[in-house]
Amino acid sequence: MTEDERQAYRWAESHTPNVTALNEPALLRAVLDGVAIKLDGTPRSPSVVMRWRKTFNTALEYAVERRLLTANPLKGIKWSATRTVRIIDRRTVANPTQARTIFNSLRDFENGQRLLAFFGCLYFAAMRSEEAAALRNENLDIPRTGWGLIHLERARPFAGRAWTNTGESRDERPLKHRENGETRPVPCPPELTRLLQEHIERYGVAADGRLFVGSRTREHLPTRTVTLAWARARGAALTPEAASSPLARTPYDLRHAAVSTWLAAGVPATQVAEWARHSVEVLFKIYAKCLDGEETRTRARVMAALGGPVTDVRQRSQ
């Protein structure tokens, strides 16, 4: 142990209260409040807070097991982090015509063509990028043409080589909000079935069955490759005015578009929630009325019910 490490240990020992101090509700609440806030003062993600709270609870249970505490004080505290629900900016959500226009632009260059099915997974099946990056051939239950089913079971979020257990840029993890081994089935519409079949025929799969890998190393899928390909295709497909807008600015916006499209199509919210792995409450708070043009159609239906001219509604909503 170096002298710097000894000093750090001595500082921690002198500044750390005894574990029995956690029996004081005020201190316990201060710890929980600290878990919910980042160093810059902004709130942490609810999922991160929940995970850290579980870790803290496990430490307290261990303290009880070691007889350092007589009981877990956390069980006597009613506390919950402030929930922050981010409402999706409807300007970011592409409608089917806009999405397909960008997809057609992806076909014009090699990296775009290689990632066409990847972006299709985000748009047609509401996958997260890390879920599509982990997609394997064995997860596909699809015919040559028509509707199929995709069984999501793993995710490969990008963290960088310095932050993974394997030394690769992506580590395999369980699905978000799922326990290890849990799966999530998502629908595979005919258009996505075609994209996936074309991708496999043209590029094959990696040694471990993954569909989407880097073009050079055939290992992990570089995040930079994904973002650059999308930016290039989007810039070529959209008008300058649309390209400077928030419309489908990031690949993740395709997931928002998928969920919004399902809701606008009349798919029951409970089914959409299962496919997207959201609660129904979150769906209505975040995604409802996001789809571009949906407000116009809603106004038109109201005007038609009132017996007024539909064209006036469309002109005023432009």
C-alpha cells in the first residue's frame, strides 16, 4: 500500500460515522437523498436510484447479519426519489413517410446499407440500440416473408474499453428493467422481416450469431459508426429546414417513433407497454400524441363529427 493510499484510508476512517448512526432517521434520509442526486446537483435516473437503493439495503442487511445493527433501519423509512418523467418532444418523432425516406438514403452508401436492418429494429420493433447490438440469429423467429417474432434476451450497451469487464467497448447485460435470463418478445412486421433477411443474406452473422458487428473487426458495433451513418443519411434525405430541426436527430428517436406509431394505430396500451417494456402510465405521459400529423388527424375527426369542413382544420394546423 502506498502512502497516498494510507492517507486516503485514514481520511475515510476519520470521516465515516459508525454504522449505528444510521439508526437516526435524519441521517438515513440524508443518505437516500444523496443517492438520488448527481455531483452536479441534477437528479439521477429513477432506475439508477432504485438500483443503488437496493445495494444500500443489501449492505444494511449484511450489517444486521454481522450484528452491527439490531434491525434494518431502512424498512422503517418511507422514502421515494422524486420521479422525473421526460415528455418526448413531438418534433423529434418521425412519421412512417419520413422514416422510410431516411431509410432509403441509407441504401446509398455501404455503412448505411450495412446498418439498415439495425435502424429497422429500432423503428419497427422499438428496440433500444443496445438491444439491437446484442441481437443474434437465434433470437429471430421469422419466416422468409410476413410477420414474425423477435425474442430479446440480452443487451450490449456501449461503455468504452476502460469501463467493461471484458476490455471490449460493449459488455453483455440483461435487458433493461429485467432480471438476468428474462426475455421480451417484440413483433417483427413484414418490412423488418425483409430487412433482416436481406441483411443476413448479404453480410451473414458473426461467429457468436450476432447480426450487427463492425465491418472491419467483426467484433463489437462501434457507436460512432452508427451515429455517423444516421447523420449522413438524415442529412441527405431531409430538406435543409427539416435537417436543422429536431426531427429524428438521433437513432434513439426511432424507438420513440415506433411506440408512438403503435399507439396511434390503436394498439392497446397494455400491449404496447409489454412490447416496449414500459408501464402504461409512462406510455401516456411520454408518448401519447407524439406522432407527427396525429394532432391534425384528431382535429379532422372532431371536425367531421361536428359537420365542419376538414380542409380548414388541416390548413390551420400547418
